[in-house]
Amino acid sequence: MKNATLRQLRVFESAARHLSLTRAAGELHLTPPAVSIQIRQLEGHAHAPLFERIGRGLKLTQAGEEVLAHAREILGHIRAAEEAIAGLGSLEQGLLDVAVINAGDYFLPWLIAAFRARHPRIRSRITVGNRDGLLERLAAHEIDLAVMSHAPTQREFAARPFAPHPHVIVAAPEHPLARRRSVALEVAAREPLISREPGSATRLAMDQAFSESGVVPRIEMEIASNETIKQAVAAGFGLGFLSGHAVQQELALARLAIVPVKGFPFMRQWYVVHRRERTLPRIAGAFERFVVEEGARLIAGLPRAPRRRPA
């Protein structure tokens, strides 16, 4: 594959990540035919097909899996070289590239704003996704840092805790459980529950909270969006298990209410994560230190919803 180009590798990596030529084209600002041409040329260099069609979707062949692993390594080295060159300059300019799970997008912009107040000439890019997706992007060298709860167990990642992360069970304000002074988790578990999808950090926290109490929840819906879960709960579909940071506005506006479940809020930690063997760009390293040293204080200082007295 000595004649393969970086452009072909980038196109192939995007298509392999999305398993879709259309989504790869959208990400790379190309047309789907242009993506197909680049992949066909790369397959010519590899002397093997890299994808096979499964219905309307794509699946990597064994050759595709091998090429993907090496392509990501090559692209990671290119990115690291670019960052090393950029890091020779001042901390006062450059790009901070950080990702966050859905629950953290309610406070991360405030942390970045505080950091940029000290370094006003830097640019920033925020990616929002679920935990599994963020770990994939870190592994592929696509982002510098990720903010998540539940530290990854893989040794390739380094994680530093920086702030507590409360999780709560919420209901529509008129729900009978929201009007009680105290509710056993066993009682709440009998209600229909709207939960995040498997692989999300919020779902991991929910599974742990119920498992530790030996209680099996009655999951009514799985939704890959905090906002949609909040709307479903407010509409009366059931209870919701969500990050306490994600529901502050709805609590303040009395669109949702916290169910006073014994032992809650269920506490986890927020972590800032990066690849262990990677030397971070100067801006990313400075932001990591800033979050670890000041993140908890800044998050605690954000506006909170007023406490609602039980009836």
C-alpha cells in the first residue's frame, strides 16, 4: 500500500467509523461518489475489498479491519506531529479540542469560558456524544480530551477525577411520588422508567445504583437523548434517571421534580480522560490542569434550581 494517500486513509477511516459513505461524506464535506472513489482507490492499493454490503449498511472485511488499525495509527502520528509543531508556539493561540458526554454539556461550556478568559486568543471545539463514542474518538486520536463519568478501564486511557457527579430520579411535578417526603427505591422501581441507552455513562450509573440495592427497574423506554427523556418524563410517561446537572433548568421552571428516593442522589465522579501514551498539546494539557484544579469549584458555583418543599 505504498501508494496510498493520507486523503484516502482519512476518507476510509471516516467511512469505517460511521459504516456509511453518506455520513462520511457529510463529515468530510465531500460527495458520496467522491468518497466511493477514494475507497476504491485504496482497495486497489490493498489488493482486497475493505467493505462488504449488508443490506443498506456496510461492514468491514477482515482486510478492512487490518487497514483500519494501521490507518488510525498513521493518522494519529500525523496529528501528533501537527500538534507538536503547534505546541512550539504560545499557549495564547491554537485549538482546544475536547469532547463531553451528554450530561456534561450543561457545564463544560462554562469551564471553557473561564479558561478562555485567561487565554482569550485560543479557539475551542466541543464534541458531544455518549461514553463509548468518546472513547472511540480518543482511541482514533480525533480529540485531545474527553470529559465523562465512569473512568475507562482500558489501560490505554488515563483518567483524573475533578468533581462530584450526582444522579437523581425525576418525575412530572404532579406525579404522586414527587409529592412524598421519602420514597424507597423498591417503590420507585415499580414505576415505568425512561432510561438512557446501554453504553452511555448515565445508563452505567443507573445500572449500578439499582444493582447495588438489589432492585430491578421496570424500564419502559430507552432513549439516547437527555432532552427527549426529560420531555417524556414531563409528559407523564414515567420516571427518569438522569444526571443532576442535566435537570437544573427544568427543576427551576417546575417542569420536573426530584423524587426523594432514599440514598439519592446517587454520586459518581467526573473525569477528564486522554490517551495515556500521548503527549498532549500545550493547550489541552493546560486545560486538563485547569479542570482538575478548579473544575469542582466552578461547577459548584453555577446557578442551581431552588429546592422544592414536599407537600
